[in-house]
Amino acid sequence: MRIIKATDYNDMSLNAAEIISEQIKYKPNSVLGLATGSTPLKTYKYLIEWYKNGDLDFSKITTFNLDEYYGLSKLDKQSYHYFMFDNLFSHININNDNIHIPDGTNKDVEQECLNYEKAILDADGIDLQLLGCGHNGHIGFNEPNEVFYTNTHLVNLEESTIQANKRFFETEEDVPRQSYTMGIKTIMQARKIIMLISGEGKKEIVKKAFFGPITPKVPASVLQLHRDFTLIVDKDAFSLCE
Ligand code: GLP
């Protein structure tokens, strides 16, 4: 595990965008695993800026997003589809056929999960996976659990996750209670992983996940076992670990 100690949110975002940019330049047909949430927003802004300056080309890039709320359609403003197009895809030259996000409207759960795993395999796996981290250590929507070894699946969201994510919805009742998510196993199969963590509110989870025991009760702790994992964390989030 490598740790990049960034000074602040902007520095964290710049570091992450540089790693993603190097990946794209080194392998123009890279397969990227992407994340939602507020943490990667500035990273995406840098990537868009560098694309607009002519420094980055996404035409051969393939992407797989970590998760999607169950029951929300692509057109729903709260869906992760909408988020990704709004904050990244609509501003770069990615081919729409190369974008993969679980289909929240597919009620055939088994088929949706198998399809997603197969699509990742068919793309020859994920070269670089970008992750954020929930306050309870969730990655994608892998909530604290008894086991690590899960593929893409439908998950029941924890009350704390519903509370944390309700800021994006009009009312708490509107927050979906379930989500499709890549599993821990899917994520750990990525060849390279970077995780971004920013802000005081995440300082406890940084300590637990990366300076404590590896346990499915803190899903992000499994990343300690990955052979090419970089944590990019800002000062405030790292403050209990100095
Ligand atoms: C959601 C997403 C995660 C993300 C997490 C943290 O639950 N499913 O992929 O990492 O939120 O979000 P934020 O970056 O807004 O703190």
C-alpha cells in the first residue's frame, strides 16, 4: 500500500487526475473503473480540462462504474448514470458504447449481475479502479459484512449510507434502499487501485481501514492486501494517523 499525503482536496484531486492521465497516455485503450460521490468531482474536472486542452484522448477508453441505485432509470437525475454524464462523460470524447454502468431498472437481478461481471471479463479486466470511501468504510456500495468474496450483487443500503446520501435527494424517502454494486472480489481484481479520501469527517475511517485489522466489517480495509493500491488522502482525513 502506498500513501500519498495531499495537502488539501484540490491537491488530492490533482494527484488522482495525474495518475489517471498517466494511465490513459501509457495505454490509450485502458479500462477504467469509475466512482461517484462528491470526492472524485474535482478529479473529473481536471480530466475534462486536460481533454479540452488536447492533452487527453478518451476515444479508446472503456469504463465500468462501481454501482447504480436499484430502481432508478438513466434519466433520473439522482441516478449514477446521470451523475457520470453530467460530471464527466458529456464533456469528453468517450464512445458511449464503451461506457458501462449497472442498469438500475433491470429487475432480473441475477442476470444483471452476471452480465456486468461478464462485460468486465470480456474487456479483459479493469486496469485502474478509482474509489471513494463511505463513512462506514464501504467501497462502491459494499457495506460492512461478514464476508469479502462477493461479485457484482444487489445490496441493501445501511441506514448510515441512506443518511449520508440523502443530501442528493429531495426527501429521505426518495433515497433508494437498494443498489447494484461491483463486489469486493470484482474490485480487488483490478490491476491497479487508487482511493481518494478527503475531509475531517473521514478521519476515523482512514485510521480504521488502513491502520487497523483487515475485516469485512470495514470493507475498505481489504485494500491493504491489494498489490498495487495507492491511498490519496488529504491532511484533514489523515489527521489521526500522523
Ligand atoms: C456513495 C458511493 C461510493 C462513494 C461514497 C462516498 O455511497 N456509492 O462509491 O465512495 O458514496 O461518497 P462521498 O465521496 O460523497 O463522500
